[in-house]
Amino acid sequence: MKRAAWLALLIASMAFTPIPEKVTDKKAKDILDATSKKIHSFKTIKIDFSITESAEKKADITRKGRVWLKQNKYNLRLAGQEVYCDGKTKWTYIKDAEEVHISNVKEDEDELANPLNLLKNYQKRFTARWIKEETQKGKKLDIIDLYPRKVKGYHRVRLRIAQSDRQIMSTTVYQVSNASQNVEVDKFVTNEAIKDEYFVWDPKKHPGVEVIDLRKKK
């Protein structure tokens, strides 16, 4: 779900963008390891966010959304869509069309929807560079860029991480089409009780919805 890509959700074409050496610098690694350890220590996370889409010759579009995270599971609400993921299967419910699309989860394709997946084994999928320090809204932030090791629909992900508590404050995904998506964290709540059923689409609660199964049949 490109519109809901996290990270930013999850943003200059690669032909015109120099690719850095495939080596993560130590400062970036230390910060990302600490951030990953912190975020994976929570049993659940709820994030209210604002996502701004930018493209050449078009006005920016900003939308509000919310995502619930539990290990490799998530429930995402954004722009008239509800995405349920139990770690293996993903259901994308499009309200206006009264359709739900069912697909298998591929971690590398779904990494931008779930920041836990983004930080999990990030060194296998990205080169990371510490860029600079910034102060925003009174908080000191470390700015880190992630470059995918394999060709993707995006060529860079920028993370802004608070130095005080290693919380991801925002992400920007720079796409190969010169568009970008910036996700700002508005509210971050941890360790609320969330049942596993919350990450599975329930057809009984959506009578009359057309089911489109995109999973490959054996």
C-alpha cells in the first residue's frame, strides 16, 4: 500500500542519485541498534500520524492516520482504507469500493508499513548513514538516511530519531519518481492491551464486501 508506506509511510531517480558504499557507519549503527532495541521492548504500539505526499507540480496532500503494532502484526487506518496484517496475510479493505484485497506478506515489500520490520535486520537490506543533528520542537534529533541495497520503488528513507528516548519522530521516503512521503508522529502510545484478533479482517463484520484474493494458488 504505497500511500500508507511508513516511513514514511511509509519517498530523484536512482539514475541521478549517487549510491553510497554498502557500508553502514558506526554512529548510524549504534543509534539504529539502540532505537531497534527500544521499540522492540514494547509489547504494543499505537501511533497517530500525519502523512504528507509531495510531487512535482502538484499541491501537497496531508492526511491523518493511525496504526496499531504488535510484533510483526499491524492494523492501519488511512484515507478510507483499513489494512489488517497478522504477519502472514494482509487484508486491505477499501471502504468506498466495498472490496477487500487479500495477499501474502513479503517482509521486504511491507517494511515501510511497520517500523518494527524496518528496523529488524536492517543491515541486510539497507546501508545507513548518520547525516547530521537537528533541533525540532525543542528536541535534539539524529538524522539518518537508509539506502536500499536492492533496487526498490524508493531510493532513500530518512529517519529523524530523538536523542532523549530514541523514538522515531518522523520519516521521509524518497521515491524514484521524484515524489516523497513524509510521516510525522503526532502521538505515540505503548503497551496497550490489543488482542491478536484485531489484526485479522473479520468478514462477519463486513457483510456484502467483495473479496478479491490475490494470493497465488498452488
